[in-house]
Amino acid sequence: MSTTRTTSMRRAGAVLALAAAGVLAAAGAASAHVTVHPDSYAKGATDGLLSFRVPNEEDTADTTKVQVFLPTDHPLLGVLVSPRDGWTAKVTTTKLKTPVKTDDGTITEAVSEITWTGGKIGAGQYEDFDVAFGQLPEDTDQLTFKTLQTYSDGKTVRWIEEAAAGDDEPEDPAPVVKLTAKGAADSADSGDSEDSEDSDTTAATAKSGDDPAEAATAAADDSDSTARGLGIAGLIVGVLGLAAAAFAVVRTRATASGAE
């Protein structure tokens, strides 16, 4: 193998290594944000759970304090904090400017802040802080939970930035939960499923008359035929792949022999 060819291969390898490192770095940076899970709920959802994931993005300091601020213009009702080993949670409530009327009465106060202290999140680690709620609001499309993350060296990262519609994600985004129309997703899924089942049944019945047993048999035959067809197609693709690989090996050896 010539020196020129060896150098080219080394350069190609270096480029691939740098590209892979860049992808991994980008993935790490994206996952280092404080996030909330799940990131969507139905409006007015009841008896749910929000989990705030806090990763440590410092190499030489521990996360020692986490403050999550809950919206009070669209408050969460019936908030409860799950115990977390090593951490102490302080819950702060605020009087609402606009009381919320419920079936159980009028709510005049709601949780506005939860602060966890006493524990630590080391480098390369994360912690999940769970918060249960009794009911989500129905009069907004999203909930923003501004969060402060404090480190043992005194540094505080303010996860409070909100992106406008169409803008790129900010550098320090606040965790956000999208609120969707109640029942929209379930209705769509149910409709699609029913339409699909009706279509299959209609097609089978058309082939075998009105007898349900014959219709079921016809549907099974269609499924079996489809599976066999896919299996044959897979075998063909595999054979073609082997042939292409063999041709590449032969061509490579011929090229190498010519170069020598």
C-alpha cells in the first residue's frame, strides 16, 4: 500500500473521529438541561405526576440546591412533593390573584415554589424530583417551570429562558409542559383503530360472503400471504447484499494488486 493512500486513510479516520466527537458533545449539551417529564398533558388532567430531572453539568462541583417555581397565573392544584433520600423539600404557597372555583370549593392559595436542599448531585449524575398534582389548569396551552440550580462552588444556573414561537431553543431554557385539548389524542387513536378494523373486516367479507367464520379465515390467509411475501423480499435483499459485498472485496483486491 502506498504512503499516499495510507495518509489519506488516516486523514479520513481523523475526520470521522472528530465528527463523532462533535455529535456526542452536542448530545451531551442537549441532555444537560433541566427538563420535566412528561412534557405534555391534557388540559385539566387530574391526579398526575411531574418529574423534574436535574443533571450536573459541572466537572468540579456538586449540585446542592434546586428551586422550581410553579406558575400562579395558571396554578396547579393539590400539589404534593415526593420524598427524596438525602434531600429536604420546602414548599412555599402564594395567595392567588384570581381564585379558582372547583367542585370542592374555591381555591385561594397554591404552591408557587419548591426548594430542595441537603443532598448533592455529583459530576456525571442526575436526580429526579417528583411532584404530584390534583388538577392542571384548563385555560392555557403550556406551563413554564422556571428553575434555579445552585452548585457547591456558589455558581447558580438560571433555567428561566422562554423561546418565542419559531425561535431556536435558548441557552438556558425553562422546563415546559405543553397542554393539549382534552381527549383529542385518544379520540384520534380510537378512530384510526376502528377505521382500520372496519376496513379489514369489509375486505375479508367481500371475499368470502357474509359468513363471519369465512371472513376470519380470509383475513388470516391475507395476513399469511403478506408475511410470506415480506420474507421472500427479505431473502432477495440479503442475497443482493452478499453479492455486492463479494464484488467489493474482489474489486478491492484487484485494485491493491494493480497498485503493487
